[in-house]
Amino acid sequence: MDNQPVGGTRFPDAALPLGVLTPASVPPVTTRLITETCGNLGGFRPFTAAELPRRYVTADRYLAAYTVLLDRLIRRGLVLPADRAGILIFAATRYRGPLS
């Protein structure tokens, strides 16, 4: 979904994206030559101000869902508890944008 990779540990940024990976980055196809091992660089298209509320309703609801996923990762030992506050501030800033 949203061109996010499938499988593995789902971090909040992948489960609750703020944009679409487009074009999606693809792995290399061959390792015969050094110039053929990089794949492509991919890209990112952020959701517009109109798309965000359609997906998440409000910034507070987005952050509540983000917090649930983050706390699950903390309980599993995949994120340090000491990093929680900073990650949530970063997520709020990314949702609202640098000028809000």
C-alpha cells in the first residue's frame, strides 16, 4: 500500500505514511558490474493539505495512531523508551509541516 515495502517490522512512518514513494525504489538487477548494482533512487510525493485530513482526519488522530504503533515497538524492544518524546515531536512536525 502506498508503494511501501511489504513485510518486516512496520514502523509508524511506513504504516501511516505522509506521502507516496513514487517512483518506488527497486533493488539492483545484477551484480556483474559496479555500475549495475545501485538500482534506482526512487522518489517521494508528500500528500497535499487536502489529502491528509481524508486519510487521518486531524493531526491529533494521526499522532494518536502513531503513538499506538510507536509504543508497540517500544514494548518489543525495537525503539528505546528514551527516544519516544523526540520521535513524537518529530512526527507532529512532519505532519503539520515546518511553517505551522
